[in-house]
Amino acid sequence: MEENEARKRELARKRASLYMPSGSVLYDRVVPAVLVLLALGLGIIMLIVVGVVLRIIPYS
Amino acid sequence: MKITSLLPFITTAITFVFVFLVLQRYTRRRGIYLLVWGIGLILYGLGTFAEAYSTLEWNPTIFRLWYICGAMLTAAWLGQGTIYLLVRRKVGAFRLADILGGALLVLSLVAIAVMFATPLNAAAFQTTKPLSDQYREIMLSTAPRAFTPIFNIYGTLGLVGGAIYSSYIFWRKRVLPNRVLGNILIALGGLSPALGGTLSRLGTTEFLYLSELVGAVVMFTGFILATSQVPAPQTAGVELAQTT
């Protein structure tokens, strides 16, 4: 009986891990901000590389 | 030996453990993206191995291996793995990802041939300087360098852009938080050597080895997190099954 309860609790915990917790600062605020920063970082690096290739930025 | 010279040795060791895990997953799940990621990581490991070796002595084949793997092909093959995972569109009878993969393979072989045909100036080599700081004096032809930005732009957009996109999709659906965070780490890990390489092009070469080590560790952590076991979804639909 106790074993059964423990298994049910474990299953519920695993199912919950499939979804993001609601009201979480990490997922509601931090993750979108980090995604925007990553996209900006990628864009800036790509601009610099293209700038170097097109010789707008001097190749050191 | 300077501490920075040790970094490529550590990066190589970490990368080959990463290769083993990715290819082990490929043998179980058979996704072509895992095989292509495995190839990309082998190239990453060979590139950092060549850097490590070059802190000890000169070898022209090792130098060519460094330029081919470390400077030209790694990002492109890692990015191609992500493109195999994410791009399902067909062009006529062929999958777009297969067409891009075929083009990458052909271009890679051409770039390798060009690199092996390039004469080298061994007298310009010094074990005390990073390869990224001296390769322009060693290579007596600029032809191989014409390929580098093409491979790196394609690969970085594929790998980092793909990881950001995957993370955003899971975040928008509010599912699989491990994959949201895992893909963020993969994007960060992919950006790290891209930033190191860009700084190196602008004349700041001392961060390249560190950026490669950080990239390997962070991507490895992201991969472990993104592929950590969660039970098969029962209510969230088919899309969830179609993930990393």
C-alpha cells in the first residue's frame, strides 16, 4: 500500500516536470530576457563577421 | 608551459566524452541529427587537439588539421545537425536538410583539398603563440580563408539560432522546462567560441582557448539537461515526442 502511494507520488512528480511551474520568475521573466539577449548576441556577432568579410570592419 | 596552453588539452578531453555520449545516443535512437552533431563534435575535438599539440611542436599536418577542423568545419557541422533536427521542409522529392547537408559535404571536401594544397611557412611557427595568433603568417595562400566565414556564419546561425528557436518553442508551449534551459545552454555554448573567434579576427586572440573550453563545457551541460529523461507525454500532443 505504502509502496503504491510512493509510486503514485513519483509519477505525479515526473508528470509535473513535463510542464513549467506557473508563476515562476525563472520561466516568466528570466528565460524570455535571456532568449532576447542571446538573439541580440548572435545578431551582433553575425554583423561583426559580415563587417569583417565585407571589409567594413578592418581585419586585424 | 603557460596555463592557457593547458586549456586545449582539457577541452579535447571534455569534447571526446561529449562525442561518446552523443554517438551512444545515436546508436540507440538513430536520428541523423545526432550523427551529424557527433561528427561536428569530433571536428571540435580534433581542432582543440591540434591546438594542444601545437603548444608542443610544429607539424604541418596537425596545423592543417587545426585550420580544417578548428577554424573551418566545426560550427558548420554542428549547425547542420540542428538543421537536420528542425528543418522538415521538402524541395521537390528531397528534404531541404539533405540538400543543405549534401552541399556542406561537397564544400567541406573542396575546402579540405584547398587547405592541403596550401603551402606553409614553418619558419613562422612558434610554440609559445596560439595558432589563431600566427596562422596568417604560416599560410602562404589566402584561399582557404575564403571558406571560413561561409562555414562559420552558416554553422553559428544553425546551431545557436536553432537552439534559441527550440528553447522559444518549448517556452511558448510551457512544456519541458529541461529542454528550455538545455537549449539556452547549448546556444550560450555555441556563442562562446563564436565570440572568441570574432575577437580573434579583431586582433584579441587570448580568449580563444578559454572560449572553446567554456563552449564545450556549457554545450555539454546543455545537452545533458535537454536529453535528461522525462516520462513519455500523455496529454501534450505529438509535437513533444518529436524533440531532442
